[in-house]
Amino acid sequence: GTGVSELVKATGAWENRQELTDVYMSRMSYIYGRKSYGTPAAQAFQQLLKNVEAVVQVRDSLWGVLDNDDVYQYLGGLKLAAEAVSGRKVGVYIANTRNAANPTVQTFERFLTTELVTRVLNPQWIEGMLKEGYAGSREITDHIANLFGVDSALDAVDDWAWQKVAETLIFDDTVRSRLDPYALQALIGWNMEAARRNMWNADQETLARLADLYIQNAAEYGVVCCHHTCANLKFNEWMANYSTLDNNILAKFKDVFNKATNKELQIQSRQVTSPSTSTSTSNSSADSGSLTLPPAVTANPEQQSPEEQPAKPAENAQKISGQEGRQGSETQPSLSEGPSASGREQVAMQSSAESGDAGAGPEAAQKPNQKAKAYEIEPENKGKNAVGGAKGVTILAILGAMALVAVFAKGYLFK
């Protein structure tokens, strides 16, 4: 091979395109023929490269420019070498002969865009890969690795492409959850490395989300140790500076990295915020799309809202309603059904019941901490209506009886 592919993937071993050019020239400047086999001819090769104005590669099958590393290491290496020797910009084209009846010559960027839209960013292609489990995840990651190689050697990937890769394959919850965790870590690594090398002008929010996902993944599953991840100490330290995660997760990430590589990451500790400002900080982080840990739930049931309090046995409902002796005749409301009112209505009803108990006498004063849920509070006038109804029935019965007595008495006297 040209050596370009190996060097590109070993991201910790090179920093600029000149290094890619040098390795290409050292590997490809040899003569092969009837009487020569591997004869060094660097000067002759340079003389030929001085006149190159464009480089072209043929694509005549379903193989694209991202299926493997051949395109960017041969076509890309040749472009880099020609530009270095000639000192001018060299055009890059694809001779698209897939349709033999109508062959076309396209710019490399045009051909690449078509491949990105129809494959890497195509939901149907992604679904087909995800159905193949870890092998499909690996195929997706390989395509993005080759995209990084294409950008390194050919400078042909625009910002929108890297942004769409992040949004489609990493930030999409459904896709991310189905990717192999180690493939996902490698995938995030390629995106972040493209940003570190200024191939992709990513915004701060995007980099923070990528860094958080990368660190959380590594802390949970361990480092994947690809060429561009744990082998590149500088990358990991740069990436961690964008993270919004707390010091505990960062410390776990550092420990996992150290155990895998025997190298110590130098990561700045996060500044601890006071409780008074933690809420606003958390809200602003959530609004910006960064990942934050959920707030801790209080362990004191009395400090929780009615919805958060754990369901108590039926005996608790009996105490709250103040009818310990009632059994069986009336069906207790099911605690599993929950309230039908909204959260605000529950709180309002609870407050109303508490304020009513304030003047209810000594019995209520003995139970100051008992709070009923909205669906456990009975109507205040339920007992009054029942009593009033009973009195009405008794009076009618007495009047009816007196009328009957009068009728019988009248009939007896005037008979």
C-alpha cells in the first residue's frame, strides 16, 4: 500500500498533510518493469508530478469511495504528491462508468455527496446495517473512518456532512441505542478528531454532546482502543475539555483509560457549583442540549409532592379519613388507579384539607403530619347530606302514619 491509510488511521502519529505526502512519496517512487523491480526513482517521479493538473479514478461497480481505504490512499496520495511538487491546486474527478451507456466524469465532491445521501445518511441503509448486529455497526464505523481518510487526503468533506453524520448516527437516540457500544465510541472518536484537526468547524454545543457521550460510553464499557482513540493521548485530553460531566464520571474515565493503556490523562477538574446555582446551571445545560445527571430524589416522603409519595397500605387511608371503625360496607378507592386530577389540583386539594383541619379541634391537632392524597380526601358534605336525608325520611313517615290514624278514627266515629 501507499502507507497513507496506515498513517491516517494512526491519528496520534501525524499532525499535517505534509507527513501524508512524505509517506506516499517514500512508498510509491519506485520503478517496476522487465529489467527493474523496485528500483528507486524519486526524482523521475517528481518530474512527472510537476505536470499533473488533475487526477482521476474510475468507479465502474457498486464499490464507492467510502467502502474501503483504497480511494483516499491512492487517489488522495497522488493528489497530495502532485500538489506538493507542482505548487498548485490539483483537481480530483471520478470517471463514473457504472452506466456503460452513459459514462460521466464528476467532481469528487459531487460523487461523494451522492454516496453520503444514498448510503451513510440513508435511513434504509442504516436500518439494514443495524439489523446485522455488531457486524453492521462495524460497517457503519468503517465508512466514517474512510470519510475521515477522504477528508485528510482529499480535503473533500464539507462541514454539513460531518454535522449530519453526528445528528444521524450519534445524536439519534434510536440509532445510538442499537449500535455496538465500542463501534459507537470509535464513531464518536472520528467525528471529534475531525473537529480537532479543523476539518470540521463544529460548534461548542455539538462538541460537548459528543464528548459527554464518548466519556460515558468509555466509563461504562471500557475504552475501545482503536488507532484514533486510546492510542492518541493528545486527542483524549483535548476531547475531555469539552465535557460537561461531573468529576466523578471524569475520574472513572481516567481510571479506565489508565488501566487499558498505562497512561495518565491530564484532565482539568470541573468547578463545583453551590446548591443555589446548581438548578439554574442544570437548566441551562439541558436547554443547550448537553447531557446532565438527573437531580437526586429526596429520601424524606414528607418533602415529596403527592405524586412522588410511595403508595401506603389501606390502613393509612383509614387514618387519614378518620374512620378507623368502618370496614367492608364502603369500597376504598384503589391506590393503584391514582388521582384523576392534575398535579396542581392535587396540591390545591391537599392544601385545602390541611387548612380545614387547622380548626377541627384536638383530634386534628394530634395528627399534624398526616396528609391525604387528592384521591383519598372525601367530600366535606358527604356525612351532612346523609344525615339530612335520613331526617327527611323520618318526618314523612310520621306524617303519613298520623294521616292513616285520622282516616281510621273518622271512619270509626261516623260509622
